[in-house]
Amino acid sequence: RLVAVLLALSGLGAALSAWVGATDSTALDEEAARTTGDAAATIDALTHTAWPYVTAAGGLLILVAGLLALRFGSRWPTMSGRYERDGTPRPRKAPRTAPDPDRPEELWKALDRGEDPTG
């Protein structure tokens, strides 16, 4: 649940910051006023590419993914203990024959059996 909440908040933050960055020209207006010396100077002919809006749309998709994970995440399958070891030592099998060092597949087979083929 925590990851889903963080995902939703991240998406919301990305969408809002991209939208505000694309629509807010306050910093540019202040710079225009400072540069020209006219306190009423503003930026009128400001255009943007589509990328801030694409970023906002991506943030909204992340927000939706987080909300879906929050809503339906408890129904998702979880990991089982099927492949967990219980901590008891496994019995070791005695090696049948020493691996032939000229055959790499024998070395791999020895490793699969849990043997050290180097010693």
C-alpha cells in the first residue's frame, strides 16, 4: 500500500509541476521587468512545445497507476513459500566419479550437484 501511495503522489507531483511549469510565466515576467526597468513589463508572446503537456499526461498516467494499485493491489497474487528452504541441511551425495577437467559440462554438472570441481 505504501508503494502505491508513493506512486500516486509521485504521479500527482509530476503532473502538477509540469502543468505549473508550462502555464506559469511569473519568473519570466519578473526578469522582463528587471531587464527593461519597467515594473509593468510582462511576457506576452510566450510559447511552449508540447513536452510539458506530454509530461503532465505521463504524470497523470502514473497517478492512475498508483490509484489502481492502491485499489486492487490487495487482490494481486503474492509470492508463496514454495521455493523457500526450511533451514535444515540437505544430505550430500557422494561424487560418483571425479569430473574430467577436459569436459566443461562435467564441471557444470558437479556445480549443479553442489560439489566443488576444483578441489
